[in-house]
Amino acid sequence: MPLPARSTFAYTLLTLLCASPLAHAGDATELTLYRSDSPALYAASGDGSVGEGYAVAREQRTLSLKAGMQDLTLADLPLYLDPEAIALAFSGGQATVISQRLLLGQGNEAALAGLVGREVDVLGGNGQPLASGTLLRAGNGLLVKGANGTTLVRDYAAVRSSGGEFPTGASLRLRVDAARAGDTTATLSYPTAGLGWRAAYVATLQPGQACRMRFESRASIANRSGRDWSATTLKLVAGEPRFAKPSGPQPMMARAFSAKAEAAMPQQSPLADYRLYTLPHPVDLPDGSVSQVPLYAERTLECERTALYENGNRWTPPQPMLAPDFDTSGGNTIESTLRFTAFDSLPAGYLRVLGNDRAGTPQFLGEGRIEDTPKGSDATLTLGTAFDLRAERERTSFKLDKAAHTMDEAFRITLTNAGQSARVVTVREHPSRWREWTLASSSIEPSKQSPDVLEFKVNVPAGGKATLDYAVHYRWAEVE
């Protein structure tokens, strides 16, 4: 960030003086993170802080108080706090907060905001001292109150904190009325952006005819808040709470974790309409990082793979569609899908599916999104387009009888398989001319039939083709 240095020497001097350890939160810090799918939070190429995501922080701070009214500064805060939701509570009611002001850690003087109220030395370009004392203001110059009066310094090269700390991020200025002098513990709580999490799943398909997969569940935790978090107790909320403020917080490479770490899984519990995951050990979240921790232990799951050819959707027209050329859709690609049953509550996230090649090396087969899935529910995702399978769909007949309020329509679907093994293709049709219809005929018995779906299982031989013919009869009342 730019500072009013006047030479290369001055810039180097400032860098050396600011290299002291950062001031961190107190002994106990707890973070509750909410799910966020913001790409900016997880981008490996992203630089700087990001005002996306949502988290609630609770920090224990040890403060030295004087009796009576006084001003305090709490530094090393994230950049994207909600100023209206910051709260400081003193143990035993030892002090009362009269007023508070959030100093945003942004702009040219952002690095100095956390030093307001502390003892500093202001140095010139050649290292000579310009002013020493309490920093009263950092902005459009430095206002320093020393033994010989108050000095406004506009042209300087470096600032040294006599306490050995150089806070970063935002700072909170407080006016406090203390009942008595002494050290006390206060709990600082606030919501902030720049933090978020989402689930990350990896499924490796196992060899054999049956569909089985090795399933890994992880939580990807992103920190772009503008500060580090060390030895933090972490809780993850799965679900979608409503955020009313549009301007408030909204919801590098992953770290590897060992088999020993997997043995201690997060504790899961209900939280109103959501799910809460409490990590078993404190974690470090460096600024500008994406860390991963296990959600569940690895396990092998039964699954179902399908080659799917689907036309239409569950849309229902407001009136019968009588045009002869209606619903001419029907591409030629067949999609590969994967379905499995959730063994426990699965938070929303992305599932990467791998499969072993002939050498036994796992290769990427596809990726899809899993929405929040309760235990026992099915999750289905599309992996990609089947290379050796193709389809053609043609309307073979259409007859409209307006007087009788009926329509008859027939289709032929031809499936080809260029592969070396036979395949079963699921053909899923959505009769969409009107909501009242019946299956008049079909060359293959449907495997599923509901008010908006016709489904057929078609065996397609290796290096060959198969044909499905079916006809649908529509009718509607005269008032329609």
C-alpha cells in the first residue's frame, strides 16, 4: 500500500521497521463459518482480500484498564466487519462501553490505523527521529502528542511501534468507563466477510461390474479476510440462512491432511433448521489461503451409473400445444450420470469423480454440484457426454382432431453404440403437449411412468444399434 516515502532508502527502512510480529487476538478465538460458493474466495490465482462469505468471530481480549473514562484501541481486525453488529462484553461488568468507532483498514494510512493511541517513533528518510509520543491520528499526516507538545508530521519515511507490534487490518476505537483499574478479560464478537466454507467431495470408482466408489468428504475453508487466524476453534454451518443487508458480509492450494487427522472427525449437531459441524482441534487459517479438513471418514458406497438420453422437462403448457412442429427438440448426445444415496447429511458442494485407467492410475471423469442432501436422500450428477453413444430422435406421425379434442403423436429413437461392450441406455421422455396423456404403444415396456415422465431401458449391442418406437395419446376437455 502506498506510503509517503521519499526515496528507496526510506521505503526499505519502513519495510524493516514493520517486520515485527503481528498483533493477534487473545488466548481463545472462535469462528463460526457459513457456507459460501463465491468463486473469488476459493480462486487459487486471487490476490488480496475479498468481501464475500460470512463468519461470526468471538475473541477473548485481555485489556489493561484505568479507573474511570478512557479510550482503547483493539487492532488486528478483519477488513470487512459489520459496524452495526460489533459487541464487546467485559467479564463481571467491570467496565461499560460508552461509544465505539470502526476504523477501516483501507486507504493509504491503513497500516497505521491500529497504532492510534499507542506510543510510536516517526522517522525521516535518513533515519532521523521526527516525532515521538502517542499517535492521535493517522490520515492526511500523523498527529503525535509527545513530551514537548503535539506535532503534525506530513513528510515521513517510517513509523516504529515502541511496543514491538504493528497491527494490520481494521481497528476498533472504544470509549470505556471502568469501575476500577486492573487487567480484565473482554469478549469481542462481530460478523465479517472474507471467510467462508463449502463441502468438497471426491469419489473414486472401484473396478468391477457393480458400481461402487470410495467416497471422501472434506470442508474447504477460505480466508481472504485481510488477517491471519491462529489456533482458532472452528464451527461450520451447513444450510442457507437469510441475510437481509445487501451491503453487509455475504456468504492458495489446499492443505493435505494425514490419516491420523482423519481419525478425529467433526462433531455434527442440529442448529435450528441447519446443521453445525464443530472441528475437533484448533486450526490455523493464514490470510489468502484455502485449507481443507475432513468432514466424514472415508467409506465405500454403492452407486448407480446411467447412460441417459433425455428430451424435454417437467414444464406444463397453459393450454394444449396443437402446432404439428411443436417439440422438435432432440440432440444426439447421451450423458453419463452417477447416483448414490447419502449416508449422512451432506452439505452442498462439488463432487469430483475419478476412475482408474488400465494402469490403475486415477483419472478425472467429471464433476458436478451436490445440493444440501439429507441422510437417506439420493444425489445425482451428470459427469459428461458418453463418447461411444449417440442418439437420433424423429417424429414418425402426428394427428390432431380438434373436434374430438385429441392428439396422437409418435416418435422413433435410434441409439448407436461404437464401443466394444454392450450398453444400457435410459431414454427419458417428457410428453409436453398437454398434461393429460396416455401411452398408446411402445416397442419396449417402459421402466417408469408418471404424470410427466416416460422412461425406457434400451439394450444397445456393442458396435450396433437399437430402436425405440412409442406413441402418446393426448385429450382435453372442451373448456380447455
